[in-house]
Amino acid sequence: MVNFFSIAIIATSILSVTVATPVKRTTADVLAAIAKVSTDTHNLDNLITSYPLSGGSLLAALSIHTSAGTLGTDLGTATTAANNNGPVAHPDADSILAAVLAIEPTIDHALSQIVVKHPAFAALPIGGIPALVHSDLIALKGSTGNFANSLIANAPTDLKDDGTAYRDRLLAAFDVAIAAYA
């Protein structure tokens, strides 16, 4: 009986250490996570862009909300991958920066389009969609900031200023969209 309890305690201790230890990620994992975020961003942009200026449906508006939630989740996964990867040196850091910068035009387009579509969401017969968009924008701004901060923290010193400027541009673009729905 004592041997069983000893083995159980040892097994539990080993399992708790294994579960508590973060999984080391690689730059390839970070780039794969960024690729997923890029795909999500393009999907969200396409949904927003295709939403009509008048006569839009509640279902299409809710599809935008669902897409924003997916993007937020995948930004969280990307943040975890970047944090677990740790410090990155060149040329990996250059690849990560290029992958992130490639998404910027799509983010800017989606944010400008969501501002343009505000009257269409407000005109829906069921209220609350503008408030839902506002909430999504705040959540996505937070997720985007967290992801950018994780990349900046792990970037080589010579890329930190560029990363900070990029983050600040994105967050300022979110602020414009958020203000339109406030």
C-alpha cells in the first residue's frame, strides 16, 4: 500500500512539473501563427468589405462578429507562441517582422471599412450591433497590442524601435475605429 502511494505521489509530482512547464516554440511556430492571423485578418476584411452600405443582414453582421472572435483567439495563440519562443535573432527576427508588416495594409483597410459601415450596422432592425462592433474593436485592439508587445519584447535591440512604431500605428488606427462606435 505504501509503495502505491509513493508511486502515485511521484507520478503526480512529475506530471505537475510537466504540465506547468511552458512548451518551447520555434520561429517556425511563430511564423505559422502569424500566417493564421493573416488569414483571419483577410477573412475579416473580406466580410467587412462585402457588407453592403444599406440593406445588410443581421446574419452577415454576426458573421463579422464571429470572424473577429476567431481573429482574437488566434492573436492570443500567436502571443503565446511568441512568448514561448523567447528572444529572436536575425535573420529569424527579420522574417517575423516582414510577415507582420505584410498584414498592415489589410488591417488598415478593415478598420477604415468598419468605420464606413457604421451607418449600415446602425440601420439594422435589431439594435445592439454597433455596440457589439465596439466591443469587438476594443478586444481586438487589446489582443493586437499584446501580440505586438510580445514580439517587441523578444526582438533584437535594433528592431525594437521599428516594432514599437508599427504597434503604435496599429493601435492608433484602432482608436479611430473605436471612436466611431463609441
